[in-house]
Amino acid sequence: PIFTIQPLEEAKADCLKFLHENIMGFDLPFQETMGFPQGDDESDADGLGNGLIGPTIELALKAKVDYGWTDALPKDIFLEYVLNYANLNEARTNWRPLLVDALRFNESDLWINGMANLTSVVTWVNQNLWTKLARSPDQPIIFKSSQTPLIFDPMSIIAYGYASCTGTSILFANALRAVGIPARVAGTPAWYGNRTQGNHNWVEVYDVDAGGEWKFLEPSPANVGLDTLDNDPCLRWFCDASRYPSSRVYAARLKKPDGSEPATYFPLAWEWGNQDVPAVDRTQYYADICNACAHDSSEQE
């Protein structure tokens, strides 16, 4: 393939423009704190203008330069699912430098031995993330149910050492983005359309090697039942023909609707009236994929 090399400053400007144009509604009052330039030179005194947007752009573009699997990514996919600093309505924090430094993927045997491709890197991140960000080597980050919204942003998960499905999915998606892999949180706000049946979230990865297909997998905190992109989808407890399409599934995104199609939002099970998180309706995909799967109806997360 023929690639076009974009000058760095032009790429930075494009990144800033995309993030600013697609800021979520509830973030608008804090855009200056987040680091979006406001045209006020005085805001730069004492580092007051240094919000998370600067390092987000710098490190996303560094991953674009460092990792070959980003070369074939469409620009819109890179901007929305690698550059993106947000998933749902979790606290906006400067997680990317911390994750890049903790993972140190470019020092891994997988990278040094030249064996890295998108699928192997996804597995490596899911295998190593939970210990590399742990408070101590013998205390990996673990799954603990019913933690959202108390603990579901990356910094809180690292501090407490645990999270439930939403938090672990956000942390896993962010870690993948930190190494240049497009990822997003997906899930259902209500099993069978009934909020009393609970919700569940997981991660989707854009597999450029499979022609740009979005594939899904579960985060595997503490390496319990390590999931990979190569695993049979039917091995995942929630991939069951009985669940879809009555259980609606959405994948979170950042790009605002442009009017060309009906607006879709990600229903937040913990803040039901919030319609500020744009989404893609993925229900039919899961109905198609999981149609061949059957599990014990009593099986739980």
C-alpha cells in the first residue's frame, strides 16, 4: 500500500480539531481544564494551560510512529479509537502517560523479537496489564462486582486495585489505545431489555488484519480465563442465542452524529437519563455471531 506522510504539526492540529469538535456535552464546561486552547495567553502561567489534551495527542501520535500496525488504520479510526481519551462518563484524567510508562511495550520480548502483530499485542496487553499497573507484583488488579460508578475510571481502578466489568473494560480499552490499537467499550445496559436483569460491558477491537472487522473480547483481570481475539466467541458466557436481540448492545464512540443517520447514544445503566455518549448500535452483530451459541441459562458473569 502507498502511505501519505503528514507533517507532525499538521497531524497535531488535526487531532486537536477532531477532539474539540467532538467533545461530549457534559465535558464542555471543563474544556479549558482539559487543555483545549482558549486563546488566553495568561492561562499558560504556572502550567495552568496544560490539560490532558496535550499529552494525549503527543503520545497517540508517538504510538502512530512507533507501531507498524497503525500504518494501515484509516485516519478516522485512529482519531476516534486510538487518540480518544474517553469511553463513557468516567472521570477525565491523564491516564495515557501512566499506561504507556507502566506497560513499556517496546521493551517486551514480543516487540524485541519482532513477533508483534495486532492479535498478539491484544493478548499481551490483556495478559500483562493487570500486574504492570498493580500496587505490588503479588496483588494484580482483580474483578470485583458492583463497583460502577464508585470505581470505574483508570486512576481509581489502579488506586483501589479492582473494578467491575465497566471499569475493567475502560482500563483495557485505554491500554490498547496506548499501544496504538483501536478499541472501544461495548455492552448492554439491560439484559433482555429488563434493567432488573443487570448490565454488562466488554471491549471491541478494530482488526485491520481482518479487513477492518470489529471483534470482541473480555478483559481478563488477574489473568483469570485469559481471553484473546482468536478465542471462539461461544466461549464467552454472554454470547448466547437466547440473549439477542432482546438485549440491545451498543459500542461507545466519540464522533458526534452528523445528521446522515439517526443519532444513537450509549445508555448508561448508572445514569439512565444521560444521552451524551455517542454510540453504534451493535445488536444485530451479536445476534448474528451468537446465534450458534447455547449456554446453560443459569451461567453467570
